[in-house]
Amino acid sequence: MKNWGMGMGKGIAGLMALASATMLSGAAWASTVGQPTPGGIGLQEAASPLKHDAHFFHDWILMPIITVITLLVLGLLIWVMIRYNKRANPTPAKWSHNTTVEIIWTLGPVLILAFIAVFSFRLLYAYSDIPDPDVTVKVTGYQWNWGYEYPELGVSEYVSNLLPEDEARAQGVPYLLAADEPMVVPVGQVVRLTVTAADVIHAVALPAFGLKTDAVPGRINETWFRAERTGVYYGQCSELCGVNHAYMPLQINVVTQAEFEQWVASRGGSMTFLADQAAEAAAVEAAAAEAAAATAAAEAAAAEGEAAEVDAAATETATEPPAAAPAAQ
Ligand SMILES: [Cu+2]
């Protein structure tokens, strides 16, 4: 008995130590935005406007409704079990329909769903209503990695793979979330993602920005976010896409505008890529127009000379039928 008591004491102390360690590590982890936290039960901390809206929808619309419905149903169950059990209610009523009750339990849920739909559709619409994008990234899902391309900045596609476990441990980044070549975007700017896949269906999902968009072969889906803080954000493929589905994480590095421009340059791109291309095209067009004008002028001069020759010939053979006349035209 004494041993049991001591064991119990040790056990409680151990549990308390474990709890405080968990709380401590929880506190340490809480400062890390953009990745899951041990023991976390809520949604990941928001780092983009739509994720804040998703939080509001979850915390203030769905959770209260779910809680009230659950408590109501629990209360009804308890009431029925106590009030209408065989002992308390030996002779049950014989009726089987009650119009008033049926209207209430049909109309009630319909109204609740309609109320939820207002907020749900508003959020859904906000995802499709993409503001003018500052940066466009084409995301392509492959078995089993991601391709990122910045077509408007001249950054050609590069492939982002899972960071191997030993390297992740060495760098102190989360294994299975960290990537070797992350997507890089500027902070505070509207980033539009055009999402597609090359083999099977994948899905771009990143909790901190509230992203979840299917990557479907032969189809372009769009989504967007505006990162509110610099940092590293992690997500994962969210469509069962084959044996290495768990090994194709999404890592987005949010950096300052200057750092972003540096990064674009290091990738062989340029912030003025589109303007440069347009200027180049305009220059080529202008040169072509100039050459065409020169050719036309030369041709006109040649034609004039020919006409003069023909005129001379026509004067010489003026007595002949007007066979030469069409040639002179
Ligand atoms: Cu996938």
C-alpha cells in the first residue's frame, strides 16, 4: 500500500512535470506562426485576410451554433430518458404525428442553414474575388513535388522537394513540412496562385493563409493571399495523390520587397520583365515597320523608273495597237 502510494505520488509528479513541460514547449511553439503546434486544437494562427474571416466564421458562427444544437439535443435526450421511461410513464401516448412539432423541426434547421450560408458564401466568394495581383505564381503539382513559376517576372519553373530528414534536423526546421526550394513572395502584396497539376490531382493547402485549392491536370484554378508578416509558412498537399502524398510539403517564405527583388534577380528574373518584353517587342516592330517602309520606297522608285522606260517604249511604238498599255499600269 505504501509502495502504491509512493508510486502514485511519483506518477502525479511525473504528470505535472510533463504537463508543465508541454505548456512550456507550447508557449515556445506558440510564437511560431505558419506551422502546427503540439497539442493545438484550434485553427492555425491567421496570417492573411481571408484566414481571419475563416476564423471569424468558425469561432463566432459555426462553433456557437454547433454548441447550442449539441446541448439542445443532449437536453432533449436526457428529458426523454427521465420523463418518458417505462417507470415514469407506464402508459405511452398513442399519437404518431404532430404538425406543429414537424414544422418546427423542418423550418428550424432550414433557417439555421440559410443563416450559415450567408457567411459561408460570402467567404467563398471572397476567395474567387481576387484583388489586382502584385505577384502571380504558377503552381504545378507533380508526383511528388511542386513546381513554382513566376511568368510575369521571368522566373522559370523550379521544383520544390521535401527537405530530407537529416538536413531538416540539422537546420532545426520541421521535417515533412520544410522544402528545399520554397516559394518566395513579398510581404503585404497580393499574391495570386494559378494552380494546376501535371499527372494526378493534388491540392495546395496552407493553413496560415487559409489556402485550399485543388490542382487538377488540364485545368487552372486560382486562389490568392496577402501575407501580413514576414516569415516561413508551411502547408501540405491535401489530395491523396499516391504513395508519396505525405512527402510533398508546401513552404512559402514571406520576405520584404527588397529581399524579394533580390531573390527574383538571383533566379534570372526581373521586376520589369513584362515591361522589358513589351519594349523589346515594340522595338522589333518599329524596326520591321522601318524596313518595310524602306522596301516600299525602293519599290516605288523602281516602279517609277520602269514606268518611264515603258513610257519611252510606248512613244516609240505609238503606231502599234495599245498592247503595251496594260503593262504600263
Ligand atoms: Cu499531391
